[in-house]
Amino acid sequence: MKAYPVNSPEAAARVLAMAMLADGQYSMTEIRALDQQQVPTRLGLTAEAFKSVVDDFCQDLLLANAGQWTGEVDPTTRQQLMGEITDRHLQDLILQQCEALMLADGHLADGEVDLLDALGAAWRRSVLV
């Protein structure tokens, strides 16, 4: 998986890419929600740079799974990506954006709820340590 600096805009974008895939696929509804919330700009990225991070992430997932999309991000990868965000304010921004993104289609899928729970648990632990 491509390496990004901790707390970088790209690392944050990759967590949002993971959120986009939490229900097994990303949709135009989610892409429109990203645009409406001005997510790339809020992270300090251009729309093109954000798209590049999402594309690279999807390619990395396919490479890690011999070209097959399993419909979920494995727990080890999920932990790695969450660990790349240590700044409390950035964590809060990402959580807000994940929630808005996931609710854009009007419901939360099980994978989306699981990811939100994992993000909250991981980042609360990092704050307490």
C-alpha cells in the first residue's frame, strides 16, 4: 500500500476512500456528497488529487487481493489507515465527513456502521494513551 505521511491530506483522503467503500462500493450519491461538503478543499487537496488518492487506494486493494474485490477492507489495512491519523482535529473532521458521506444515500449499511465504530474506538484509544 502506498505510504503517506501521518496526518497528511492524502492519509485523511484515504480514510474517506475507505468510508466510501465501507458498504462494498462507492456511488455517485457519495461522490456528490463529497463535492457538496467540499471535502477535498477542507482536507487541503484539489479534486483531482483527492480522486488520485481514491484511485490509488482502490488499485492497492485490488493488488492485495489478487485482482479481486472482496467487498471490504481487511482489518489490518483498516487499522493501518486509522493509525495514520493522530491529530485530534483531523480525526474529528474525518469522522464528520465519513458520517455525512455514509448518510448521503439515506441509510447506513452494516459495513458503514462497523467502520464508524472502529474509527471512534481507535481514535479514542489513541487519545487516552
